Amino acid sequence: MAKNQRLNSHLSDKQISLLKDKLLATKEDILNKISDQTQYALDPNEQKEQVDAANNNREKEQEARLLSRQGFLVKKITKALHDIEKGEYGLCKDCDVDIPFERLKARPVAEMCITCKEDSEKEEGGKLYKRRSRSFGKTVQEMGKF
């Protein structure tokens, strides 16, 4: 495909440039935060009491979850940047409809149009009732939450 024949022609070059800059800045910010968090992790030798150790373990678990989420977002950003280079950024992965600039500006890693995303979330919501809790071994319905 020629460079000027983008599939995402609904977006101007200026809009794509703005979104690309936003993605790159977000990615750099996340990678810097991840680097800072791993660099300043507490040394286990600094833990003097069991309470301190328990608090530190809880904090480390929360940091690990956050790092995992941030890592996932970096992957989504990398994919979006790759799609920009291919000229496919801003197209719904389910139905190929144009994702409006306003949506991409609010959520630059969006891969679906609003309609497909809403349908996807409704499907996920229906599956929530069937999902078993890892802690309790019961479904949401069995626990009586809904």
C-alpha cells in the first residue's frame, strides 16, 4: 500500500500526529514510572517487624498489580503505534468502521467503535455471573451478590 493511501483516511495527518504524540508521551511516562517503582523497591533486610513485613508485602502486591496493568497498557500503546505506521489506526477491529477522532483523543488505545465496545462489555457482564471467585470458589450468584 502506498504511504498516502491510508485505510484510516477519516483522520487527518494532523490528528494522527497529535494522537501519536499523545501515545508516545504516555508510553514514556509509564516506562519511567515502572523504572522508578522497581528501582526504589524496599529491601527485605530493612523490614524490622512482622507488621512492617505484612504491610510491605501488601504494598508490593498492589505495586505488582499496577505494574501488570501498566505493562498491559504499554502493549496496547505499542500496538496502536504499529497500527499508525500501517495506516490502520482508528478502525474498529470488529467491524472496520471508523473510530471518531473524539473517541481516540479520549482513549488513544481504543480498538473498537462505541457500538462494538458496548456489545463487548455486555457480553463480559453476562459472563460475570458464571465466573468463580478465586478466594471463595463460588460464582457471584452463589455468593448472593446479585
